[in-house]
Amino acid sequence: MQMREVENAISIPRLERRNGRLMTRSGDVRSNIDEAAVLAFNAGSSSVKWAMFSHSSPGRRLLHGAVERIGDGAVVFVRDSRGVYLLHRHEQVANHTEAFRLIEALIKQSEWYSGLKAIGHRIVHGGRRGAGPVALSSDVEDELREFTALAPLHQPHNLAGVAAARRMLPHLPQIGCFDTDFHRDMPAVAQITTLPRPYFENGIRRFGYHGLSFEYILEELRQEKTDVAKERIVVAHLGGGSSVCAIKEGRSIETTMGFSTLSGLPMGTRCGDLDPGLVLHLAAQKDMTIESLTRLLYSEAGMLGLSQLSGSMQELLDKLDEPAVREAVDVFCYHTRQRIAGLTASLSGIDRLVFTGGIGTNAPLIRANICAGLEYLGIAIDQQRNDAGSRLISRVGASVVVQAIATDEEAIIAKHVSDFLRASAEFDHNSASPGIET
């Protein structure tokens, strides 16, 4: 679909401006509009988030936005560096193609558009590539498509974002940042499955996901002077997709999501862990095909399947008087509580528990229900702090620090991209230096 066709299908909003410059609602003209910037894309199953960050002042957000609830009365917004809305409206956005075209039209209105140096992308599965961000090429993208079956709700949209960004700015480098990288050095016992060893040797292993989110949380903890190298930390990323990670000496040693994004906790529409015998039974006795099983396990199970109402925890919390909804929420909390407790065995204890993700950050009732019963581990939350949405929610005197910290995957993507550009520039400079004769 060409831009003109998209503009005919949806109206392209205009951001507030004065004298040709991007404006905040408070009327401040943005400064330093010629500075170098990097763009981060984070495409999910029903949303596309994006953000511009300064390249010269790493960590400084210039502009960000999203298209949420694609295909279901989408919400489109853009916010400035202070969090002030420049745009917030509903649009009919039928699919990700339209979403990316709309974002392209919005980004091109920004004064920082001409100063963009590179575009970074969240890619859920990094395959067998080495650790760290990677410059994306057609060969790399073809390799990454091989892992679509392990993350069908994300990998295709992640790669569609790469294609959209390349159309928008074909001269800029596209950098892939992978969720699986964070777990790459887990102990072998945490990576290996119990299938015959040749399967492991041929790449069948537990990968782990949500790594960019976990990495961001560690960065936040370091900023508040937490010695992450000395603490035993559990981070619960709870959202439409959910996983929990055990972190020791600043690295992942175990996580609840394994070979695919289907595994681990029950999620919005995904089943989480199931007895494999049940899947075999559905295939053999119910004549279910691979396609119908994939649809059932990825799109019709989890909170949606249990509640028979919605995969959105926010919607479920508004309907707790309905028995099936209450039970679905209880199941989610039960399994999350169980997994947190289990991860303390891998850590030989716990010093800190961090909730993040859309549910983990914004649902105090869920946090309270998960922590109830974990007092024997030293986990005890303060109801007033928790209900108020404080960052620190553990009870005074509790042996385990409990926090709720919003994640920012776009920020960690931008950091990786800026670091990648600087390392590449340094490499080019050193390569161009004359050798020393001996």
C-alpha cells in the first residue's frame, strides 16, 4: 500500500507546531533540533511503539509514540520529552502495514528526522547469532525468519518494522537488538531440554525472552546505586506476554520462558506450560491440525480462554465479580507466585523482587495477590505503598526489597544502537590508522 492510499484510508494527524517547529502544548519550542538522534522501533502483536533518543546525549528521550490496539479502534499518540501529548486520538488502523505508514508520516514531521543516524529494532528471537546488537541485512533477516515459529506473535512484526524503516530511510543502518541475548550465558542445566542430546547439539534449547526489559531493569537498579553483582534478584515482566527471570551476579541464570514464547506463565492469549501429553492427545484423539493447535495455544488460551471474556488484564480486573474472570486472574497469580518461589531455588535465596511490564507496573491488586503467601521468603508488601503505585512497595523491615519499576525497551534499544555506532566509528578509525613498522 502506497502512502497516498494510506492517507485515503486513514487521516494523517498533524503535530502541534509554531513557525514550522515542533511544539509542546505548553508552547515551548524544542531546542537543539539539529542534534544527532537514533530511532527505536518496538513492534508487538497488536501495537507498534517508537521513540527518538539523542545520540550525542545518550538516554535523553526527544519524542516517542505508539499505535496501540491495531485492528480494534487503534489509539495513536505522540509525546514530547516531558511526556506532554502532542497527539492523542483514535484511528481505524487495520493492520501493521498501515500502522508503520502512519508512524512514518508522524516521524517525518519531527525536526529530528533529518538528524537520524540509525534505527534500532526489538527482535524477539536472535537465533544462533553471537551476543550483542547486529547490523541487519537481507541475509540476517532471512536467518531470523527461520525462528518465526518460536515467536509467531512477534517475530513477523519485528521484521516488518525493519522493512518499513528501510523504506522510510533506506540510507540508514538498521540495527537488531535481541530479547534472547540476555539469557545466552545461562548455565547449561538451564538451557538444555530432556530430549536426546543430539537435539540440543542441533539448536533445540531453552532460549529465554523479554531480555531487553530485564536488561533495562538492571540499568535502572544500577542508577539507584544497587549493587546488582551482589544481589539475588527476581524480575517479573508481566504483560500480554509474561516471564520471570532469576538474576545472579548481574546475569540471567534461569527464566520461565524457554524454547518458545508459548512457554512458562499463562498469558493474555497464550497457554503457558502444558503437559506435552495433552497436546499429543488433542492431535491424536481430536484430529487437531498443526494450524488449529497453533491458533488454540497462541491465540485462544490463557486469560482469554479461561475467562471467556478478554486477554486484557485491565478488562478482567473490571469484571472480577464474574466467577470465570476471577478464576482466570487467580490462576495467573497462582502460577506467577509458584514460579517466583521456584526461581529462588536457582538463586539459593532472594534479596530483591521487581515487578515490571504493563501488569507488573500498573496492577497493584495483582502484585498483592502474587506476594500473598510468599512471606516465608521474606517477601512482604506495604498495602499503602502498593496501592499508591510507589516504586518501593515492600514493608519496612522486610528482608526482601520489592519494587514496581516501569520498563523501557525503547531506551535500551537506543542505548545499544548508540553504543554500536560509536564502536563502529572507533573500529573504522583504528582500521584507517597507519600500521607501525617493525
